[in-house]
Amino acid sequence: MLEVYTDAACSGEPGPSAAGVVIKQNQKTEEYQFHLGTWTNHEAEFLAIIHALQICKEKYPGEIISIRSDSKIAVDTMDKRYTKNEKFLPLFEKIMNLEENFSYVFYKWIPDKQNKNADRLARECLQTKQNPDQQ
């Protein structure tokens, strides 16, 4: 099983945003940062999950994935398998499609203090502001 920590950071609402992803398996930890472009914070949180699942699809297909996020809205949406929010719908559908590459994906809400590394990565990436339109 992989523990995958995701977080997003935004400057403005909407505004430039970035994602941080930390993947832990056994004693190995991998860290990733992504410039996301201009999004709201909630949208960026979904995009952080998308980027995490894309990495896992390439490197760890078929695994059990535990996504851990401090975004209640993202975790609740994925747990309920439903969203009414039209802005979230394409992101939600992309996540659902990516989930098909794994034996099981589940979501766990964690407090900010347990997500410090993903938060640090997202904030650092946002501060560099290079390639802000990369997706």
C-alpha cells in the first residue's frame, strides 16, 4: 500500500496555484511539486490528487493507494463519489478514471499538521512562480 499525501497552495481566489505530493512506500519517500495555473484553492486540491494519481499510475499501477489530504471538500467528494459543483465535476471525473488503474483507492482526511511536507512542497513551488500555466 502507498500512502500519498497531497496539498495545494493558491495566491488569490482564484489565483496562481501549485501542488505538493508526497508518496511513501515502506521506508522510501518521494516528493513532487507542480505549478497548476490559475485555479481556486478547492480546484487546486482536486488537481493535486490528479497529479498524485498520475504519478502512481506510471510508477505503481495496480497498487492500493491511500490518498491523505487536509481538504475536507476533496475527501468528502471522493468518499461520497458525487459532486453537484459543476466546477469540480470534470476534476472528479478525471480522478474516477485514474482510480481504475489501481486495485483500490481510498481517501482519508488528515489535519494540516499531518500534511506538513506536501504543504511545504506546494508553498515552495508557488513561490518560485516559474511556468505558472503548466498543467
